[in-house]
Amino acid sequence: MGREVIVSECDLNESVCEIALGSDSTLTLSMNPAPAKSLVPLTFSFTADGFTPESAWIDLQGTTEYMGINQTPFEYNKGRWRATTELSVCTTGLMVWRARLTLNDPSGDSTPIDLHFEAQ
């Protein structure tokens, strides 16, 4: 069973994004390096306050053209979740990417969170 997509207006190229997931749950997500560039390893990391996901993964999609499948699971270590991937090269030079972070909880529910950022 899935929940409605949470859309954050936060730009990962500009700052760490803090996303409220309920009255007492917060997710803090960052991307390194920022700004993002194609063909450079890109690490997403987050911490969760007020809840503990069972697993998480990130799906990166170009918003104006198909850029292939780019889905990466997060690994949990010492209170922080991390996933490393890289962006493919866009033929137009600049692409707005949608990063969909999906959090899975022990009950089988998933919470999708969308963020957008640009990369060359």
C-alpha cells in the first residue's frame, strides 16, 4: 500500500532539504557534490527523525527526456542512509531531474517524496 507523493520545493543544489512527513516526523536530505553534474559520482544521504524506515531507494528521472533507469538503494550506517549513483549526460546540456525518494516502513507502506534539481 502506498501513500500520496510528497512534493518538496527544496532545491538540493542549493541546500540541505528538511521535509516534514507528519506532525512528529522529519527527513533531512542532502546531495553531494552540489550542484550536480553529469558523470560525476553523486551521493544522496538522509537522516530520519521520529521514524525508522525499513529500507529506502532513490529513482532519478529526467523531466523532459527519457534518461534511462537510474534506481539506487540506500544503505544504512550509523544513523545515516546513503546512496551513490551518477547522472547520465543530457544531449541538450541542461536537465531538470526528478529525484523520487521512496521510504519503506516495516508494515509494507511506502512514502514517495519528489524533489527537483538541475544538472549539466
